[in-house]
Amino acid sequence: MSKKRAITRRDFLQKTAAASTAVYGLGASAFSSAGASSRQASPNDTIVFGLIGCGGMGASNMRSFMGHPDVAVAAICDVDSNRIPGDAKAVQDKYGKAPDIYSDYRRILDRKDIDAVIVGTPDHWHALNLIHACEAGKDSYCEKPISHNIVEAKAMVAAAKKFKRVVQVGTWQRSNREFTDAIDFVRSGKLGRVVLTRAWISDGTRIGKKPPTAPPANLDYNFWIGPAKMVPYQDNKVHWNWRWVMNTGGGLTTDWGVHMIDIALLGMSKGQDLVMPVEIATVGGQWAIRDDDRDAPDTITSICRFTEPDFALEWSVGRDHPSRPGHGTEFVSEDGRTLRVWRGGWTLLDADGNELPKEQAPPAPTDHWRNFLDCVKNRRTPRADLHSVAQTTIVCHLINAALMSGDTVRWDKKKMDIVGGAGKNTMAYSRPYRRPWSLPMHGI
């Protein structure tokens, strides 16, 4: 198989926003229950949205929801006024009425007419946006990775549970046919006993070098930084590029690992309650991309050990994956067969790399966004439920914690916490919030 470029989320969304996708491989029983009991919307009710974070994935998700007839968008919000006009026009063109515009997301949460919010802010804002939405009685479609660190992820799950909110995470691969086919095949036992999984992504991103300057008048930089550490403004470290700055993102281990590792964990699990590793060791650093303002590692190899069942997960960030796509997930059985899946397809290989026949599962009729809308109405658990995706997100943070600490990190799923001290002193585990912001814990 020839090497393929990594398909971006934007490429995929533009191509398939109107397409029906599958969920068969995740198992119907995994989505059958939820404790939420807010408004009992009828199937014909319109769900009114507010957008928190214009441009980027927030804007893309808003447009995906706007493709459904039972959706309205009443308000949009961003701390950068330059990012608002395009989304405001899209709403105006669709509904014949301009949305209300805010610079403070809490004004959206104050409104009684808004049922749900789209959280499309940078990673370091997801926790507060989502928890405050839960407190305000709003359901949420939250972009991934859900959090900047482990403690935030736990706090978000606690809030959604306490306030009985429906939360769908933007890990749309859980609704995409090639991935649900692959997960179903592995879970069926047709591949045999899996002893090794691999997930990977290529990273060659440079953000360049720029000196600190005064923030532009259109951006409320103090609000943009929010709970993160205040650092001087640099325009190559904000919109989009915050992913490669550890103060606001987690590098590609969280940005793409939450997609590709998610598939490995789903395949090795029976439902949405995911297997989690007991030991994590990571090596890597900023070795290839130097003389650049990014500080996220560009080279990573991590090994995660699992029990019940026994298998290993290998996660890698690099630039070269010979004979494989630039991103993907693999399952390797005890007899040497490999199932490989990526955005665009999946294949089954024998121990010598020869392609074998494969089977497809029946498709389901709804896409990732429709699934969320239906769950808002019927109060059932969505395909990418917050509790489930939090487990994947925590695995990604554990990989970063092992790298930052330089030590093997141990995890106890029953306690949902690191065992011992290794990794707990890292930003991937937790960090103090900058005043006046604080992280609501809701009993965790």
C-alpha cells in the first residue's frame, strides 16, 4: 500500500457532512442508557444552539448541525471579533436572522432559550466551557481532546453526571464506516486474539519564530489565555497553532492521539467503557523541528501495557511510516494477521503483508451530529459520550505525563488516578488555574 497524506478533519467534514455513517461496530447496547432528564423534547422540537468559539472546528460543527431541519442557532461567541463575521453571515443566510453576538461565553449560558452549546474553543478552555454549560443546564457538543489535563477530564465527567447532561465529543470517527467496520471485526473475534495495537500520526508542523508583540485590538488576549499561564502574546501561538504550544494544547498526542488511540481502545473493549493501561512509558522530544516557537514534542514513542486482556499499545509521532498512511490504527493478532484502519479505508493483512478478504458491518442511518440531536431529545447516551472519550483522553495525557516526568507512569482505573508520584507533577496531570478562574470539581 502506498503512503497517503494525512486527511485533515476539515477535509473529511467538507466531504462527508451530509453523508450517512455507521455505528454498528460500537454495539447498540453501548448507547441505550443515560441518566439525563432535563427537557423531554418531542421529535419535532427545534434544538436551539449557541456556538462558543467561532472559526475552526466550532464553525465546522455549527454548519454540520445547521444541515439538520430541527436546529436553530441563536447566538455565537468569540473573544476575537475578527472570527465572528463569517459565522454570523452563515447563520443569517440560513435562517434569515442574524445571531446575537457575545464576547463572553457565559452570556450564552445565561439564556433560557438555548438548549445546547457547541464548544469549539482551544483545549485549555474546554473544561470551563463544558462544566459551566452543565451547571447552566445545557447539553454540549464538545470538541476533542476534551481537556488540557487529567484532572480537568475527571472534573468534566463529574459535572456531566451531576447535572444529567448529554455530551457528545467531536471524535466523529466513532460514526465513520471504516472505523466501525474495523472495531466490529476485532470485537467479533474474527481476527483472533490481539496482542499488539499500534496508533500513529505524522508531524512536521512548523509555526515559525516571531517576537512577542502587543495583542491586536480585535483580540481580548487576557480572556483568550483564561485559566492558562499568562505569557506574552505572539500571533503564531494563537488560532490553530495553539495545538503545538503546551500551555494551551498537548501536541499531536492529544490532538490526533485522541482519534487514533480511541479506535484501538474501542476495538479492545466490549462497549463504551474502555480498557485503560496499567503502565505507560514514553520517550521523545522536540528533536526534528528546531529553531521554531513550538514546544510540543515532534517525536514520540510510547508503550502502554494493558491487562484484562493482556496486550500492548504502541503510540508514535514522527514523520515517516513506511508503506502505511500518515495516520492510522493497527490490531495485530497472535498469528501475525494485522487489521489496519485509517481515514479512508481499512484492510486485513496476513503475516507476510498480503491482503485478505474482509467483511463489512451494516450501516446505521445517522451521522455524528444527528446522533447528538437525537440523544438531546431522547436523553440516551451518544456514541462519543463524555465519560467514554474521557478515558481515551486520559490515556493521551498519561503518555504526555510519562514523557514529561521521564518515568514510567502507573494508572489505576478503579480509582481513576495515577498510582504513586510519577507523572503527578506534570502539566499533563494538573496545573493551577490563573485567577480569577477556578476549576469546579463537583465532588471528585
